[in-house]
Amino acid sequence: MYTFDWALFPKAESFLKTELDKFLSMNNSAAALVNEVEQKTSTRIFGWVDHLAVPSDKVDADDLFKLGFQ
């Protein structure tokens, strides 16, 4: 049986958490929902996030590649 070895990318994770935090700091409704979800489920919202859309003028494609994104 083939077992896939999931690599860890701590710098990419940090980047994504920072982008999520930026979004939440600008959106009070989303931040309130996050607080409620985290209190009621004892989970962190980062684990719930499927994807983030970051405007292309806010991030460089080469920087994303260096973080491990393809």
C-alpha cells in the first residue's frame, strides 16, 4: 500500500494565518462568528478554512512559490 508523506510548510502556514488574521481584523461580523465557532466547538477557525483569496496586488507569485505553493 502506498502511503503519501504529507510535507509540512510552517512558513506557508504562518503566511495563511497572517492573511486570515488581516481579514478578520477588517470584518467585525466574521470575527464575531469566529469567536462563537471557536467557543462552541473548541476548534480553531484555521482548521475550518478551505481556501483564502488574496488579491494579486497584495502578494508576489514568486514569494508564494518560495513558501511552497505551486
